[in-house]
Amino acid sequence: MTKRTIALLVICFNLCCSGSYVKKIHATEEAFFAGDIDTAVSSITPLAQDSSAHNRLLFYMEAGIIYRSKGDLKTSSEILTRAAEMADEIKTSIMGSAAAFLLSDRESTFQGENFERALIRYYLAVNQVLTGNLVEAKRTLRKLDADLKDMKYDDAAYKQILIARYLDALISEEIGEYNDARVQYKNLENFGADGDWLARERYALAARSGDGADMAKYAAAKPAVMQFAANANPKAKVGELVLIVETGKAAVKVSRGDLMDEQEFALALRVAIDVAILSHGKGLSTAAVIAMLGGAENPVPKFAARDELGAPLLYLDGETVPAPTVLTNFDTMAEKNFNDNYSAYVKKNVASIATKFVIAAVAADAVASSIRKNNDNIVGLLGGLAVGVGAGGAVAATVKADLRSWHTLPAQFAALRIFLPEGKYQLALGKNTTDFVVYGNENSTITVAPGKKTFVALRTFKRGL
């Protein structure tokens, strides 16, 4: 048996024996989306602690959200801080070397997309806000802003994390850094945030900062800004409630199906096989190599939507709360990213796939010829055929999509700012919400202090996978 054949068998063995991330996370995911947060915590903890190096970042990302949903912000922040450090190391590694070949991505260190890594710091900042560490949250968002600036020039605008920019604006306003808030609102405008919503936010900032020119400019938005405080005693001192509402279940990666069923990949692969035969397998036919591709999976995954439902109705002291404004739609971002880059992924990987199959075909042909030569009968013919089929199947088994993605993310990130007279309020869910799971509403009594923001983060989705 040739060294090439042995190498191919080793690759196949290693990939087949390595566990699937999707299978490993399933029990945790099932508990989390059933609302059984204690089981989800007990399930994710050993996975994060014992995970191999190439999946550790992803397990930390999952654990950060799960501990946060339980209300353990301290542990969540510790995990997310380490995840942010790992993401920085990966970012440096990506910048210093060529991107990994997709065929072997399942065995490489999970890198994630730029917008996924950016969300780590967003979640860390939210934790810091919820524990009252606004200055620390501002530092975290400053680092995130640097990443978003890089993405502004390197990536499409739809990959911007607008919910993070809004959070930065709110924190900047609260700690008196009004110009930073203005900059973030300008960024939100440039990246397509809703104009009516933005006018309300700009008026609120102008009123807080005493900017008479902007108060006049956005005066038409004042009634909407003050809608909850409008019926209160005009002499009452007013504060703010900021609701950060994450809804649904993020789209996850799934297989596109057989490699040769996708026209763009199939056409490119035929050309690449012809080239590879000239370099590695003279005498082979393109048809013979293509025949070995049976069962090979398209290595470029796609994102499939799961639960894109918005939040259930919320009530504040019995009064209906307006729908939060969706600022970041993860599903749209992820799906568009892979669709936009599909041709580039094909171009980057097609030559490597073709070469692997041609080398396997050469090795198999050599072994098959030896068998036929030494067994000049039907046994020899069948033996040679079996070697060819087996080699093709072995290599085809290694061509699989990397389906690792952040499963506990929401589909949408939304927010709402409400002005309220100082006092205590009851935040309640509307009727017929038994099919929803809501994390973050364990303490339904909210205290609004005059001239201050009270931040509340809710996570809601339809119960079950």
C-alpha cells in the first residue's frame, strides 16, 4: 500500500472518529430552549471545561450566554472575558496566515465570522451594564468599536452590530460623554437605522445634554419620546427604562447536500479535476475521478432559520409596552454572508478537493492494478474494483461541511427606551405566553430613578427546538 493511500486512510479515520459539535451541544441546547436553565448549565459546564482546543472558543461562547440567562452574570463575564481573549488570538492568527481549507475546517480551530466574534464583547458589555459597571462597559465597547471600524472597511455594512453601537450611545450619554453618543448615532444613521426611531433617540440625547439646536431639529419626535411620561404629573422627576430584548433562535449551519448537485461547484470541480490529472494522474479519466465523488458533501454550509418570532407582548403596570426596535438581525446577517461569499468559497477550495480525489484515484489504481496482476481471474477484477470504490468512499467521507455555529444566539437583537416618572413598576408578560420561554424577568419589579437609566435585558423564544 502506498504512502498516499495510508495518508488518506488516516485522514478518514481521524475525521470519522472525531465527534460532531452539533451532537455534543444537542442536550445542552435542548434544555436551554425548553426553559430548563439548570440542566443547560450542568450540561455546558463539562463541555466547556473538557473541550478540545479547536472547539473551546465556541463552547465558551455558548456557556457565556447560558450562565447569563441563568442570572449568574459574574461567571458569564469571566467566561466571556476569556472567550474575547481567545477570539483576539484567533483574529491575529487569521491575519498572519492564509485561511484554512474548508475540507479540514472541522478539525481546525473554530474561528467564527467577524460578526460572531464581535458579539462576544457585546454580551460582555451587557453583563457589565446590568451589574452597574458602566465605565467598564464603555471600555469593552471601545474595543468592540475598533473591531467594528475594521469591519467597516473590510466587510459589508450588513455585518455591523448595530445593537452594540446603540448600547455604546446609551452608556456614553449616561456617563456624560455626549459627543461619543452623537458619533454612534451618526454611525447608526450611516448603516441604515430606522429614521423615525433615530429621531426619537437624537431628541432624547439632545434633551439630556442640553443641546438646544438638536432639540429644535428633532422636536417633532418629542411626543413619541415622552409617550409613557406624558400622563404623569408634569412636576414629577423622570427617569428611563431601557429594555434590551433578544428574540428567537439564531439560524444555524446545515449541509447544502451532495457536492455534485450544486451546479456552480460541479462545473468548477470538473475543470479542476482536469488540471489535477495533468499534474498528478496522467492516464486517468475525468469521468473515473468524478465517479469517486459519489457521496461527497458540499463543504460549504448554509444557514437555516429556526425561530424568528418577535417578543410576546410586554406590559408595564398594565399598560402595553411598544414593540422594541430591531437593530440587529443575526439570521439575515449570517445567511447573506454565506450567500455573498459562496463563489469565493468555491474558488478557494475546488482545486484542493480535486487534487485529493485525483491522488486517491492514482493510489487506488496502483493497488487495483497490482491485485489484478497477481490474481488473473474474477477475484482479481472484483478486488481491483473494490479498491477503487473504497478509496473513493474514504476520501468522500472527509468532504463534509463544517457545521459549527453559535447555537444559543437569538435571531434578533432589539431595544426600547421608555421615559417614566420615578418609582417602582411591574414588568409582566401578556396572556397566552405559555409557549414562550423568557429569561431575565425573574425580578419583575423595576425601580426607575430620576435622571438615571435602568437597564433590563430579556431573552425570549418559542419553547422547544
